[in-house]
Amino acid sequence: MTIPVTGSVQIDIPFGYTVTCFGNVQAANTQQVVLTDANNKTIFTATGSNGGSTAPAPMTFGNSQQYFTFQVPSGTGAGAIYTLTVTNTTSGQKESILLNDVTLNVGSTVYGTLWVLMCDDAGGGIDYNDCIFYVQACAQAG
């Protein structure tokens, strides 16, 4: 069972993995997702709004793309901790977040993990469709 949390969630991404992030917005209010590392350094900021339409709109990252890819530095141990913070920038409120993940493996070989965030901005009903954001981490690139 997934329990909603407010404002931010942490994910542990294995060292050396290639990570690609993307999302969509189904809200007139501007949604913002910020990813920071364990040192509170911002990795990216993504924003979006569908302008009041009923159709979802893609989020845009600071690089003007609709996705963002980065490499988790190498290290020792289980992995690197990252924090995703979701905000309704129209109201300034932190959003309610549902988070779930799927790890794909064959035997003991892990090929990757997908985290899905479904967010509600408290702008007009609890629907968890205002911002849907994806973080995919793969062990191999290319």
C-alpha cells in the first residue's frame, strides 16, 4: 500500500547508474519538481502547466528539454540518496505525493528501477493526476 507524503520523497539510486527523468502535468497550476543530491545540490528543476486544458502537458527542464539524463557518480555502498520535492508554484504549497517503484532483474542481476510519483496539488479535488513524474535508472547505458 502506498501512503501519501507531503512535499518531498527520497530515493536511493545505485552508484554508476544512468538516470533519465520526465513528467507530465494535468493542472492549470504550475507544478515544479526539484531533484537534489545528498549535499543539497540541485541536479535539475522541471516545471509545467497544461494551462487549464484537460489534456496532460509535458514538463520542461532547465535545459529546455522534456527529459533530463544524468549519471550517478561511482562510489561504494548501496547508492546515492536523492530528494525529489514537488511544489504547486502558483500557491506555493508542497504537494501530496504517492511514490512507488519497480525493480527489474533476472536472478540476482538488477537491470534497473523505475520510480513513479503521482502528485496532488490540492487545487480542486484529490486526484493525484496534477503531476506524474518518472525517474528511471539503468545499470547500463547505450
